[in-house]
Amino acid sequence: MDELNQNNADLGANEVFREATDRMAYWSKLFGVMFYVLGAFMAIGGVAMVFIPSITPGMGLGTRVNILMAGFYILMAGLYFFPGKMLIGFSNSARKGLVNGDNNTIAEGFNSMGRVFRFWGVISIIGLGFYALGIAMLFLGTLV
């Protein structure tokens, strides 16, 4: 057990770890910005569906279908915002910790990265639940 603690204490000083963290920080910032941009496009598209009837031909301004589709797009935009924020938080903390040589700041960055994985894990479980519900409804529909 002492060897494990010694390895963890030396983890921040390892050059391979620092280079890998720097690469992760670079790519996570890129993906964080991409999440922001895609979320903004989705939000703009959702708002446009309500106010510009030519986007959905054959449907009038503010119909229920337009409003439901707009709500879905805005919900998806929100789902893109949070992981983008967490990825950029990781990137900023990791880079700041690497520049200043502060292992605690690097650890804060990895805590933010852990929240990204937790977020997508919860979203995945919810999605699998919807799939299971859909399959159950399919089987119940065939029994009727």
C-alpha cells in the first residue's frame, strides 16, 4: 500500500503525465468550444422554428409541432452547454496547474473532467431507459 501512495505522490512530477495532460487540455478546449458553437446553432435553430414558418414548410407560425421541435432543439442546446463548460474548465485548470507547477490545480481540472464523464454516463443511462421503454411498448403493442 505504501508503494501505491508513493506512486500517487510522484504522479504530478512525471513528465509523461504532464505531456499527456497538456495534450488533453488542448483537445478538451477544442471540444468544449465545439460544444458551445453547436449548442448555439441548435438554440438559434430552435428559436427560428417558432418564428420563421418557412423552416418547416406547410406549418403555420407557432404551431404545436414547431413549438415541440423548438423545445427539443433548445433542450439539446442545453445538453451541449454543460459538458462544454466542464471541458473548458478542465482545460483551463490543467494548463494553469502545469504552468504554475501546482498539482492541486491539476487535480481540480481532473475533477472537472470526471464531471464530464458522470454527465454523459447519466445521459447514456437515461437514453438506454428510453430504449428499454420503447421496446417494452413495442411488445405490449403486439400483444393487444
